[in-house]
Amino acid sequence: MTITLLPTTPLTKAEKDVAALAAAGLGLHTIAARRGRAPSTVKKHLHTLRAKLNCTGAPHHFLVHAVLSAGQAPTPVALRPAPEVSPEQVGLWRALAGHRLAPDVGQAAGIAPSSVKKHTVRLLTAVGARDLTHLVILGHAWGQLRPENAPAHVSGDDR
């Protein structure tokens, strides 16, 4: 799955609220509790967000990257300074935010597809991220991910 930034459809206030909570790293049930809504309602909002941000069927970290890159939620604030990472790790970070399949991530990052998982684990450890969504949030907070790397449209060739 390869991602290309396209214009988005405007979000409603409720969708923006859900987008901001998702971009803050909160999960479905926590968002539902904070919004005083049923998890099924929040799930529908997340589905609509994916459609409006042109990342239908994409994993959660793609959605978070699209929300933040499109300016639909405030840029997260890092609670700690950015760690030192190599230019190769920054390339992988950006590739992970913009691609889903290992061959695409590997090509974008300049590494073998068979080693994407190993390099991803090392990057998560180096950055102190729990998962790919947290990695994307930290990437935006520290300025490692720019809007030009945003997921917004899934090309049919890579589905």
C-alpha cells in the first residue's frame, strides 16, 4: 500500500474532536468514554475520517499521520527531547508512515524488505515508541514527519 497526499473533505466538529483524540494516541474505548458516546459511534467517526482523509482501509497509524499532516488535529507536544537517530532511521520512520507493505517500506527506506521488521523494532526501541501509532505521534511532535509524507490516498496498485 503506497500513500499519496490528496486534498481532504472538511471534517465536522465531532469528527475533528475524534481525530484530535486519536492523534493524541487514545484508543476507541477511551475516545468513546471521553466523548460520552458508544464505541460503535466512535468507530463510525473513525471510518468516516478514513474516507474523508482518503486513507480508507489503512491502519490506524496511517489515519493518525493523515490527521496530523492535514492539520486536522493539533501537533502533539513531546514530553521529552527527541533522541538521536541516524538519517537511515529517519528514512525508515518516514517510510513506515507512508507505506504499509514491507517491499514498499523497504524500497522507500533503502533497505531489504526482509529486514524491515528488524529495523522497525530497532527504531521503536531507539525512539521509545510503543507501536507504529506512537512512533507517528512522536514523529510529528519532534518534527521528523512532514506533511509531504502524509498518508491520504491508497493507490489501487498496492491494495
